[in-house]
Amino acid sequence: MAREEYRYLIDNSAGLVRIIEKTIHYKPWYATGVVSERFRDCPLEHDRRMIKLYQTDAPKWDTWRRKKQGLARYKYVRFENRWWLFASSGERSLMEERNQVHHIRDVPIKFEGYSISLKQGGYERRSREERIRVNREWDAYKEAKARGKQAAKPPRAKRHQRQVASVRIERGALKGLELEAITLARKGKRHQVATWFFQLEFSPYRPVYEQQKTILRKVNKVLGARSIVKLPTSIIRWKRENTPAYVAIETATESEFDQPIVRR
């Protein structure tokens, strides 16, 4: 028995990035492709065949049974004419026979300037007593260096062993943004540069935010050389908008080749 509604169609890039970022934690293998010319007039039929083949709409008890049997569980999503198929750990021969499969850690997903992958997590949080002890060690280290004495640096915190999702601006797109911003800072006015940062359409995930701060530091150097007041970091968006990712699909008739009606 399948679920009544399986959500897979996405109509905005920000929603797609958010869905991929949440999916790759438990389904890190993926394949991607474009809807073929055969189904270009009716991509809904392509979706039905993919969902039926990989049973992505199976209920949770069937999913649990596949996990116990050592079989992979799949997730299918589509944005415009491009689709992604994600798989969990387990037997993936069905997927590997028909697609070129990658692991998100080895081959990041690149989409509209984004680069999405899995990276090693940050540092473990220390207790209050450990933080006080480390701060004292750092004070002693700085005092010794000020006196010209040799001293060992306090040890760093332990790194997390788990993998976490990393959403950042792709390297090529980042170089293009840096060149555009620096060129504008050399010739444009201060408010024009600020407007450029406001209009960046990338969702401000933490790596994206840090990359934009790096661009801002380079821009401020150019503005400072022109004796223009530097821009504050507050011009960079830091809060992500919670836009809906999925859209519901309804068909007017039972015909397989009717155009889908998208309802928001």
C-alpha cells in the first residue's frame, strides 16, 4: 500500500538546496539526469515511472523492511527538467545498472552556483570548566610570548567524527562574484556596492555567509584605497527565508499524457 501523496516536485532553487541538504545525511549516494526528449512534453509520466521503479513512495513499514533486508531506500526529486535520485546505504544494484552513481562526499552536487557536499563536522563543545582552563592556558601562552619565551600552544578541541552537510558557493561562481564586486568597488559608488550585496540571491548558509564576508573584506580594501567609508558586515543577509519547497500535483483526468496542474 503506497502513500496517498508522494512529494517530489520542487519549483524554486532555494527549496531544492534545502531538500538536498537535508537528504544527503541519510541518503548520500545519488544519480542525476535530465528528462529525456521522449517525456519532454509530459515529464509527469517520467516521474511516475521513476517512482514506480524505485518504489520511492513506499510506506514507512516497507521502507523499514527494506532496511532490515540490507536494501537501499530511494528518494526522487525533480526541478524543472532535471531530476535527482538519492539512495541510502545498502544494495543499490537497481540504481547502478541504469545510472552513474556518485557519493556526495566525493562528487559534490553543483547547481546554479551552489556546491553541496558532506564535510567533517566542527569541534566538540567544551564544558564550562574546560573553557575556563583553556582560557587560562591561552593567557599564560600569550604572556610567555610577550616576554620572548618559548611556550606550547594549548591543544585544540576534538573534531566531530560525523559528517555534516556543507552548502557553499561553487569555486568558479565565487571567482566571478569576487571579480564583479571588486570591479564595481573600483568604479562605482558606495551605495551601489551595498546594493550589489543586498541583491545576491544565494541562501545565506554559514559557508555562503563566510564566503560573502571574504568578498566584503576585499571590497573594503578597494574602498579604503579610494578614501570611501568601508561597508559593515550587516549588509550581508544572514537569515534564510523559509520558502515552501514542494508543490502539490493534481491531474485533470486519469490520462497519462495530460499536463499536470500545479497547485501552490
